[in-house]
Amino acid sequence: MGDLDYRTQDVTLKDDISGNKQSVNSDNEALVHDQHIVDAINQVTATPHYYQELGNYYSAVAGGTLANKNETEIIWWENPVASGMDIELYDIDMGTPNNITFLMRLYLNPTVTVNGTAYTPVQLNAGSTNTSDANVYTLPTTTDYGTLADIAVVTIGTLRVPLDFGIAIDEGDSALITMQASSANNDYFLAIKWAEDSD
């Protein structure tokens, strides 16, 4: 392998995710596999494209009308015990067509008493037959929202909340998204994207 400080040598970096290689040759040309990003501390970071190619990238979509101004549980998803994978949240899109304020909160490990309606996650690689290992439900009932991990506000239109795989849900853990409007009888929509990575 070449010396990173010696520019007449080729340098090859090999990741620990899939064995793909990234190279910088002696002409200072970066040859980087298009499914990965090598960050500033030389860690290989998988991107949505990487998981999409593997067929391990999913979404869940919800929408409706909030009848009152109370904080309301919208989507709950859990990573089953012994699932053999981690859930890595990528982003959340939220919005409203109404000229009001919506508050979105993301909690970890809520206490759920009623699961709600089972939801089948959407596979974001149309050519893949993989299915999600996560259990996803809409409109669950809780006695404790859990630990607040993120919060966002939208007034009208759509807001993207980038998480960039910064929140992981390990085996046996779960996450909850709630919505709260500044006035009653207002419409909302919500879309979540996540990756599932084998342990």
C-alpha cells in the first residue's frame, strides 16, 4: 500500500462493509466507489444509494387530520429483539397544506400500550424482493412518549428533517413520531426513510 504522504505512490482504501475499494492514484485522481463516502477521519460511511442497491432502504408514509391541538402519536416502529439488524434513520419529510404551525417530535423507546394499525414498509428499490424486518404501526397509543431525540417545526408546505443515519434503533428498541398542530382540524403528511443494516 502507498504512503499517504508520498504522492508518487498509489493509495488504496478498502472498506469493511462490502469489500469495495476506493483509490487515489499517483496523479492525484480519486477513484471512489459511488456507493460510499470516505469522511474526514477516514471512516467509510454508507449512503442511501448503497442501501438502496442492496434492497435495504425503506419508507413509511402517513397522513390525516388532527382533530385537536393535542400532541398525537402518528408512527411507531420497532426493531424486534434478535432481528440481526440495526435500523438507521435517514430523513423525515413533514408538511401541511394549511397555514398553521405543526410540531413534529421524535422519541426513542416509548411505552406503547396499543400498537395501532400495522403498516407495510415500502421497499425503495423497485427491483428488490427484500422486505423490512421492522415492525411499523400508525396511530399507536402510549403511556409514555419516551426520550425526546429530535424536534422540528413546519408552518406551511414541506420540511425535510435530515438525520443522515445519525439515529440508530438497535435490536429491541423502538422510535415514535408525534405531531401537534397550533389549531384544531388541520391536515398533515409525514414520510420517513430508513436503512436496515445487518449486525
